[in-house]
Amino acid sequence: MREQNRDHSSLAEGVLAPDPSPYDWEALRAKLGAATGRKYWRSLEELADSEGFRAFLEAEFPQQASVLNALGRRQFLQLMGASLGLAGLSACTKQPVEKIYPYAKSPEEFVPGQPLYFATALPLSGFGRGVLVESHMGRPTKVEGNPEHPSSLGATDIFAQADILTLYDPDRSQAVRFGGVIRPWTAFVDTAQREFERLGTKKGAGFRILTETVTSPTLAAEIRRLLAEWPEARWHHYEPVNRDHWHAGAKAAFGEVVDPVYRLEAADVVLCIEADLLGPHPGGVRYAREFSWRRHVEEGNGSRMNRLYVVEAAPSITGSVADHRLILRPTECEAFVRALAAALGLPVQTPASMEPHRAFVAAVAKDLARSRGRSLVVAGEALPPSVHALVCAVNSSLANIGKTVSFIDPVGQHPEPQGESLQALVADMDAGKVEVLLVLGGNPVYTAPADLRFAERLQKVPLRIRLGLYEDETSQLCHWHLPEAHVLESWGDVRAHDGTVTLIQPLIAPLYDGKSALEVLAAFSSKPTLTGYEMVRQYWKSAWGDADFESRWRRALHDGVVPGSAAEVRTVSLRQDFFQGLRPLVASPPGLEIILRPDPTVYDGRYANNGWLQELPKPLTKLTWDNVAYLAPATAARLGLRNGDVVEVVAEDRRVKAPVWIQPGQAPDTVLLHWGYGRPKAGRVGGGIGVDAFKLSSSRGHWGMPGGELRKTGDRYRLACTQDHFSLEGRDILRKGTLEEYRHNPSLAPHGHGGGGHGELPSMYPGFPYTGHAWAMSIDLAACIGCGACTIACVAENNIAVVGKDQVARGREMHWIRVDRYYEGNLDGPEFVHQPIPCQQCENAPCELVCPVNATVHSAEGLNDMVYNRCVGTKYCANNCPYKVRRFNFYLYQDWYTESLKLLRNPDVSVRSRGVMEKCTYCVQRINAVRIQAKREGRKIRDGEILTACQQVCPTEAIVFGDMNDPESRVAKLRKLPRTYQLLEELNTRPRTTYLAAVRNPNPELVTGKDHA
Amino acid sequence: MSAPARDLGPIIGPGHTFETVTDKIAAVVLSETRKGWMLGFGISFVLLTIFLQCVAVLFVRGIGIWGINIPVGWGFDIINFVWWIGIGHAGTLISAILLLFRQTWRTSINRFAEAMTLFAVACAGLYPILHLGRPWLFYWLLPYPNAMGMWPNFRSPLMWDVFAVSTYATVSALFWFVGLIPDLATLRDRSTSRVGRIIYGILAMGWRGSARHWNRYETAYLLLAGLSTPLVVSVHSVVSFDFAVGIIPGWHATIFPPYFVAGAIYAGFAMVLTLTIPLRRYYGLEDFITMRHINYMARVMLATGLVVAYGYLMEIFMAWYSGNPFESFMVKNRLTGPYSTLYAALIVTNVVIPQLLWFQRVRTNIPLLFAVAMSINVGMWLERYVIIVVSLHRDFLPSSWGMYAGTIYDYGTFIGTIGLFLTLLFLFIRLLPMISIFEMRTLLPEAKVKEKHA
């Protein structure tokens, strides 16, 4: 077997290798799986002793297949001698002369040291989110939201922030490979051209393209061009987070497939059913912002405040900020919607199973009905089509359509449901009908439902070509692997959740000669050397016409949106016979229900190798670096399980072993697992960590299924959680109240505490007169949804190191701003509150006093400055910080050696070394940049001109920064609100960071029945 | 003191003359190396190499090898620092304060206790350097003139520590060395080897025992004693400021200075006993370090132990009396939190067991006394663990609470400094007279008779 593998000559000639991976992947996975039993897959090295692993390594790195074994000692020495001799020779050759030149003519607007911003878009699940990318001397360093883009409005989600790390990820695939051997791009083009000619003779029969969701007009046109040329070829698309159920539901309700666009701004009452509307999805940032617009408590004394009901099984970001949260299993949701529809007077039966929730349903229905045309009901993608159809009917009956929800033609360009599309492909592969498969992006070997046995069937395809950012699981099973250009390296276009088009422009030339999907497709055309740039321009030239093209093009690139490209709103109406066609309700089956969802930080696994996202605590559990089996406290108690106990989750014949995490507020008898982990080939960061939840999925229920089983294994597993303690211990740390309470007591301070936190404790010393600027920050807990975007934006802005699971487990994570999450109320249905904690920038800073070397000192503007160069690392400041916001470099956490990561760093922020304390600086580099700018222009710094990284990214505008000495500044005004309080005010640290108490808007009719809250 | 002195026996065994005292003590240094010493020194040296290994790894990799984290930024490093500093205290107390109070019984243990002080301070002094994130920059804590015009932060207790500990080390070393000079001259005169004569000769600084020498010696010694006296109180008070100045519940308490000083003397005497008991037995020095000495030391331990116990009690009382919820939680957490076992062990070893010292029979029972002293050694270490770790691990915001446990390097470094301490101690025993010869001679009846005549 080894011989076959090393026989590259036959591969190089284009003769298909028998099989580049003769090692049974399934068996290897099984082996890896079996290893999870005892210790999990802490590292692949653990397996290194096994024969299978060695074989795997050799297949993986054929060049490294043991030379010594094949060669005799004599030959080896000869070779060594020869190579040494050759090495010596090279010294005699003259090195080529390479002249470097300074910029004789500087590029336009290019000032060394000054960043430039370029508008582009970053896709998530195919949908673009408009961004502005900061570029320093030609290298992108930071992603910001594009205020003009409808999905962004200036904010971004965590993925957009982390994309910049993926760009520079040293693990990205860096070469075209055929059977594991590096080949030039032209070799692939030759193969593609040969296939193009061969397949052209039979109308493309046997040619298949597999993509993820495609919204790009150019790419879709390009694929359609190919399909038009080759009518026998087919285009398949699949990714696990898809809208199949929604589309099927819309079709059932309206008779046509449409995409929804919500307008939360117009909704007084919102009901989310198993829908994480504010969470990680293409429109999430926009919706979160619209939601927060309706959470401004002070406006009209709260009269504009909306009310959010959430019905869900496991707490999501949306559920965590809900005013009322009803805990139901996904399979019970349909019964709930029917009960709601019935309560709203629609011709449906109230299912008996909803009897216990009668009061809740009635109250919600009443609230919704009261707000006709100003309410909104949303169901999550995971729920079956029947629920979506019913929700459409409910929205229709509430006259919400066109007001709080409008419908547009599907933004995705491929009309076929993704699940069916993939199944068709698998069936054809199995039947041997596929000759050439072009996998453009995605990672179907990993993400395809387990029962499709995609990997096995894939290997029946004679020529498999893969374009991917990483040489991942799918690349392993393909003949050709083509390195994909990162979106920040390539030209393209993409549509947003509402259809708005953004032209994607590269910020940097491909670091590793990557190619975009467009360029790969071009290889299968008569013009194989066409570049992405030419193709995108060609498409838009044909769309816009030649007239005025250049100025339109430039304008679109500059703005980051193509004006007027948002999809037109479709008028849809509920089918007349909708209620007649309603099928009887399928009762929720008893027993354990398995729920599968994208991971809150690594999504469906595409971000598995992104250290920032791995280390970002999951919004509700604060776990890092792992996925777990989430259980309700009651279920865990029944099974006698503790956090970290390893269980086997069984669904039919599929099973995985996962550590348990008990999640208060989860539905009993459910087990939630997130996708995105357990990837053997994710890279050095994400490889082999966690559990592959896709192994549980099936094509019939890839979002989860009832009838699961849990088996205790008796093993334990160490998890890295950044917040071990979730109770407030009765301390006045978090102020929170209902709108009703706010109206009576606007400070929301607990009894016995002075209102507002404006009183100052007496001091023997005169205070420091802050006569210039006095920087301050206000964080609105009523707006914060706990998404974690601030943390990751801070990581990106301030060159914060990733420390790894072991260090996190030891309590050494480096995040400068953390989001604390506390539970309130009972274990089974608690309320959640999020509290972002950056450095409080105390005026009486306990840390400054104790530093023996003056490494942390106060600025005249009230900043608590950290002088890295002066720090010797006594850690005294961290000990004495009551907020514990200081972070210490216990080791050399920063990667000082990886070349690609050097490009990533923000040049305005020091890269810290070992043994140094660090912490939030209020983004002092941004303050100074604006200060210099203002000084040059001879004016004062305007309010809102300085945005801290956390403020800029925040989807809900919960963080406001500014000069509190300027009475007109937003922060000064916010600090005067009665809701303002200082954290641990009694310590007299006089923090510059203040909080606004959280306000919820519960339905007075439900407040007495607290069990739903 | 005369009445109890009769009860407790003499401070020097009967039948000794100037010559026998000198012979007996100098013999330890001047005779052949004994096997037991070799064994003890060997073991200590092995422990010392553990220390060197741990420090080597520390310097190469960083202080991440220890168990510290956020929120517990100090662990074994500062626990051990305070523990060693505390141990050092008995030496100064015995040499300086007891000298000024003319407690002649101190004579037979002061040299030894001073040496112990010095070595303990050496061990303690290492930790503040080792615990730095960037130990190579430790000198930044010193106020030295530099081109950057940077000064240390004089408001920081750690800065005060630098002065307190370095002053303490300097004065202790001086005091010890000055006290050694007459004995070094004795060794010079008695040494049979040329090398010994040269080295002891240089160290003796030309001591000839003339009346003028004695006069100057007495003056210098008394002055140094006067200088050291405030140090007994100041050093550990300053160390306690490291905590008392902090705002962490469990640290921020005004009782800390006296409570720390008492604890230090308590720990110091326990350590003196721990070392004296085996040594006097091994080298047959029961005549010089008599039951009376041991009894006195036990009494000092009892008294200081009670002050320490009072400190514990006051912490609990003030937590309740102040009505500060953070303080009361801190006490509750000590009593019932995850480290409650350690707190219970602290109370048992440091408060309950030492109550045995009320009994004369315990104070004169050598093995039992040794056990009590060991218990206090452990207890005082636990006390610092409780103060540092247990206070830090759960402070104000429950979200940032964490846990702490020492790693193998923490233990290795701790054991290693014990090795360093013992190595130095064994070298001291072998190379210098562990009991002050000339001072012992003044205790003899012969000396007294002459005085009376004069």
C-alpha cells in the first residue's frame, strides 16, 4: 500500500490514482472515536502509537513516508553525501539580482501609518454582511461594520470579526495538490481543460458542481452558463444551516418560495419560536440593532419598549433577553403554534398537550392581537415546514405581512431544497453517474448527514476536485485540492439577507496563490485564464450596460452596496385552502429528544480552526474550546450526571460520546449538541477537539430527532469554562427590573442603596481636576444581548493572544472585555442577564496604588494607563483589582514567530511579551488617532468621533464611549440617567465605566405566574 | 526570673569550665566530618538541586508553570515568601530584643537563631524576584538613578517590602557577623589546618581580644541590637501591608501588622525549636541548650500563638461587626467554602494543638514539643495560604471567581528552598561555631566570680 502511495509518477500524468486514500476513513474515524472513550481526543499524538495512525500520517504526508525503510543504509549515506555536495554547490552559484524600489510614485491616498478603509462584504452561509476593512500599509487588520449596509448598520457579528484571523491562518491550504503532491495551477487548468473537452462531447453528463448556498449573482450566472452549455450537468448545493424548512413552509402557506425579511423596529410584540433571531445568522446583527431600538427605556418613559416572547428548548441569545421564555421541546412547538393560532381565532384545534401552558398561550395571543400589524411571530429554521406554514398563517392573520415581515424572492440562487439536492447527488454518486465532481467550498464530508455516508459514496466518483480554504476532511478524499482565496483576497459579489448586493473587493493579493470559485469555474470554460475581477466586471457590465459603468462600479465598490439592489418586496397571501390542507398534529414523541444546532462560536465547523472563536466563551455557558451535550438540570439529576461526565448519545444506530454540561433553562428530556467540533482535519487549532455532532444527524432530521438515548460511560472530561460561578450571591452587582418597577423607581437600585450612584464618598484629599477630556463609558444592560462581539472585536483591535484550552481551564484567558452572565431565579427556568466587563478605568484605581514600578498610572484624562515596557509582572495590580479585568501573560502567549500572523497585528497596539500585565485601555490608540486628526484640523474632538472597538461592533449599541466633561456628549447624558450605577460603588473606586440597569418588559398578565418567566 | 529558673534548671550544664565550653563547641567545626552530617548535607543538597531545576524551568518558560491565575495572582510564591520571612523573625528577636532585656538565656541559641534568620531571609528574598513575570528586571524595584528618570512607586507596599527586607537582611547579616568575630578568632587560633587558619584569620579581622577590642565590640553589638529592634516589628508589619493595603476582603484589615508580627515570632520560635531539638541531641549540646531554654521558647510560642489566635478571632468578629457583606462572605467562604478543609487544618495546627504548651509536662517533653513545633510550622504556612489564596479566589464579582492549586513546580520550588535553607544551615554548622563560644563562657560561674571581684 505504501508503494502505491509513493508512486507519484503515475499520478502526475493525470492517470487517476487507484485511490489516494486507501485507508479506511471510517475505520480511522472509528479509531479516533474509540479513543474518545477514555481521554477524548486531547491530541492526535495520543493516537500516534496506533498502527492506523502511523499509516494515516504516511498517507497524509507521502513525502515523509519513511525513507530509511526503503533505502538501505548504504544508499542512504550515498544520498546524504550527494545532497550535502549539492548544498555546497549552491554557494557557488550567483544569487539572482533582485532589485527593490521605493515608491517613486506613492499610490493614491497612501500615507504610511494611516490606515485606509475599504468596503466589501463577508459571507456567512452565503449571505453577505457588509463591512469596512481597515488596511495598514496594504494589509487588512480589522473588520468593521459598514453603516450603509442593511445587514450591518455599522456593527458586525463575531464571525466577521474573526474572518481576519482566518485570512492569516497559517494552516490554510497553500498549494494546489494532486493526490497530496504539490502541483502548479496550470496542471489543474490542463486537467480541467481536458475534462472540458471530453465532457463537452456528451453535454456535460457526469459533471456535477457542489456548492454551499450561493447568493452571488456572478457565480450563479457563471454556473448557469456552464449548465446552459452542458444541459446534462447538474448543480447541487448544501450546507447544514439552510432554509429548506422555511421555504417548504412558505410554499405550503403562500404557494411560493420566498425569503422573509423582518422589521423588528416596527414590532411591539415579538414571539420567537425556537428562533435565535438576534443570534448568529446573516440578518442577526441587523435584527439585534432593530430590537435594541425598541428597548430604549427612557424614550417616552418606556412606552416604545417592545416585548419579546421566546419559546425554545435550549437557551439562545434571543431567549436570554426575552421578557418571557417558555421552555418547550422542538417537537412540541407545532402544538404551541396551533394553540396560539386557535387562541387567535384561526380554525385550528388547541392540542391537549398545551393545556399546561394555556395561560401563557392566552396571554401571548392577547398581546399579539392587541398589536395587530405591530407584532411578529418568527419560527426557527430547525422547526419543520408545518410550523413555518402555521407561523405564516398567524402573521397573516395578525396583518403583519408587509409591516413587520415582508417577503422577497429567495436570495439563494439555487431553487432546489438543499437537503434534496445533496441526497440527489449522493444517490447519483452511488449509482456511478457522477464522473467529475467539483466541490466549491463547504465541507460536505464533514457536514453531510451521517446516514448519507457521503465520504464513502464520494469515493466512487472518478475525478473529485475540491476548492477549499483548508485541506480538510473533504480535501482528503478528493484528487485535486485547490487552495481557495479568502474572501478578503478575491473579487466577487454577494447578496445580503434582504437581497442587497455588495461587490466583494480584495484587500490583499492572495497570500498563497488561492483561487476563487469563479476562477475555478473559468478553468472549465473556453477562457480558462479569466480572472475573478474580469468575471465580476463582465457580469455587472452586462447587468448595468456600458453607459456610466465605470462610475457606477466605483461607487458600488466605494459604498459597499449596490444602490437599489435590495430585493423587491413580494405580495403574498395565504392560500385560501391553507387550513383545509392542514395535516393532523403529530404528537410530540416521549423520550429523549436530540437537538442539533450550529455552534454559537464555530458555526458549522467552518470556523473550527479560528482560535479567536474557539476561545470566545459560548454566550450562555462560557465554555470554550469544546462542544458538549447540554442537559436540563432535571434530566441530569435523573441520570445522575455532573458537568464533565462523559455520556454516549445514541440516535438509532448513530452514536457519539460527549461530555455533559448542565444548562439551566433547557427543556427536560432534551440533549443539545452543537455542530462544528470533532473535526479530525480542521488544522492545528481546531483539529480533533470536541465531538462531531454531525455523526448523529440524519437526512430526515439533521436538526435533531426524538427517540434518542443517553448512556453514562463513567468517564470524566475536563472542560474549560471562563465563568465557574453563576450566582450573584445577593450582591448589588447587576441592577435589573421590570418596566413597571422602573416607572416607580427609575434607579432600580435595591433597597437601602442610594439611587443612581452619583453620590461620592468623602475623601481627605482634594480630587484631581479633570479639566480636559474625561473619557468615560456607559454600558446599557437593557440593550446587551450577550453575543460576545465586543470581546472578539477587542481581541482583533488590541492584538490579544489566544492561550488555548489548557490555559483557559487554568483561568488565564486574556480577553480584555468579558461578558459575565448570571442566572436569576429557579434552576429550571431562570432569567439571564449579561454584563460586559471591561476595565472600569477607576479614578481611584486600586491597581495603580500597588504597582511598585509605576507601570500602571493615571492619565490626566482619567485613563488608567498600562505601561507594558515598565511592567515587571508582580501581579499585585490584578490581585487588587476588584473587577478582575487585568490579564497576565503567564507565558509567551503571543505568537512572535509565525510570519502570517505578523501581518494580522494592529500596528498601533503593542504586542505584549511574556510576564507583562495587560488590560482594556479604552482603545487609547483610537483616542490618540482622533486627537491627532482633530489637532491637525484645529478643532475639538467631536462626540462620537472616537469609537472603541467594543462600541463600534456592538449590534445593540449597548456601549457608548465619550467625554463626560462635555455635557452634550451622549455618555455624559447617559451617566446622568437615574438608571446609571457604578459597579461596586461602595469601594469608592469611582469607575469611569458605568452601567445602566437592565430593564425587562414582562407582560403584567404573566408576571404573577412567574413560572414562565 | 530567679524563682522559675530554679524550677527549670540551669541555663548551662554543671561542671563546665572555659576550656570545656570552647572545646565542646569548637570541636563541631574543627573535628573530622561526621557521617550523619554528610547524610544530612547530601539530602539538603539534593533538595537544593530541585530548586535549581525548578528555577531554570521558570526562567525559560515563565511563571505560567505555577498554579497562579486570574483571580489568584499570588500563590506559593508569596505564601512561601511570607512564611520564610516569618521564620526569620525569631533570630532578630532573640539576638536584639532579648539582649537589650538582658535575658542571658538567649546566649546559647542566639547565634544559631541568627544564622537561621539569615538563611530564611535568603530563601524569602528569592521569592519576590522569582515571582516576577520578568525576573530579570527585578532591579526596577530599586530606586536607582537612571537615564529614564523613572522612580519606583513609593506608594506601593511592594516597594516598602524591598526596603524592609533588604534592610532586614543587611542588619541581620552585620549583626551575625559582628557577633562571630571573637569566635572566628578562637577558630583561627585553634584551627589545625593552614587553610582554616588563613580563612578564619581573614574573617576574624585581626581580633586579638584586647580590652579595647572588647570595648568596641560591646558598643558595636549593642548599637546593632538597638538598630535591629525596630526591625522585629517593622519587617513583618510591612509584609502585612502587602495585604492590608489591598482592598480584597480578607486582606483589608487594620489588625494585620500586629497579627503578622506575632505570627512571625510564633513561626520563628517554632522553627528554632524544630532545628535545635535534633541538633543538640546529635552534637551532644544538651548542657548548653538546656531544658530551660526549650521551656522558655515554648512559652514564647504559647504567648505569640495566643496573639495569633486572637487575630483569627478578630477577623471573624469584625466580619460580623462591620456588617460588610463582602467581609462576612469571606469568613463564610473560609469556614464552608472549597478550601474549608485547609482552614480547619489551620485552626487545628495553629490554635488547638499549641494549647498543649500550657502544660509544663509538654514543654519539657522533647518529642512532644518537637511535634507541636512542627504543627506550628505547618499551621503558619496554611495561614498564609488561607490569607492569600482563599481571599483572592472569591472576591467581589462572582463571575471572576476561580480556584487555585499548586503545580509540581510550586511544590518543587518550595521544597527546593527548604533544601537551600538546610544546605546553608549544614554548612554553617560545619564551618562556624553554632553557639557563641565567648558568650557561653560569660555564663560560667568562673566568669561571674571574676566580675564580682572586679
